[in-house]
Amino acid sequence: MAENFRMDSKSEEGRSYFIPLLLIAIALVIWTGFQTIQLFKERKYLSTVIADQAKTVDQSQKLRAQLDSIAKTTLQLAKQGNPNAKLIVEELRKRGVTINLGDSPAK
């Protein structure tokens, strides 16, 4: 019985944890590398999206400035007594659009 115990203990002593730990370490390095590559790709994609949106925002700001200019001119014409301009300003007010004559556009 003592000999059986010794055989079991020898087989337990003969096991090495090097291979499993090595496999875990390799898997961790591969996973970290994959995640790093994915994050760099996403960062590049997001930079492209932000750059594309910047162009759109600039265009929308230009359009907003043009519309504000038209609205201010229409309001000035309405104040001078132009009936068509009064009609436009009144319809805009009914729809909740207010026209400010200030120099800075509302944000």
C-alpha cells in the first residue's frame, strides 16, 4: 500500500505547470495584440467620421447664417410695411419660429 502511494506521488511530482502557463501567456499576448489592432482601427475610423462630420457642421453653419440673414431682411421689410413680408413673419410666428435682429445667432 505504501508503494502505491509512492507511485501516485511520483506521477504527481512529474507534472510540469510550464506548458499550461506558457499557453495561457501566449493566448494573453495574442488577445492583447488583437485588441490593440482593433482599437487602432476603430480610432482611425472614428477620426474619419469626425472629420466628415466637421465638413457637414461647417456647411450647416453657413446655411444657418444665410437663413438668418434672409429672415432678418424679411423682418426688416415687414417692419417697413411690406405686406408679403408681414405675412411671412406672421406665418413663421405661428409655427414657433422667432427672428432676432441681434448680431450673434442663437445657439
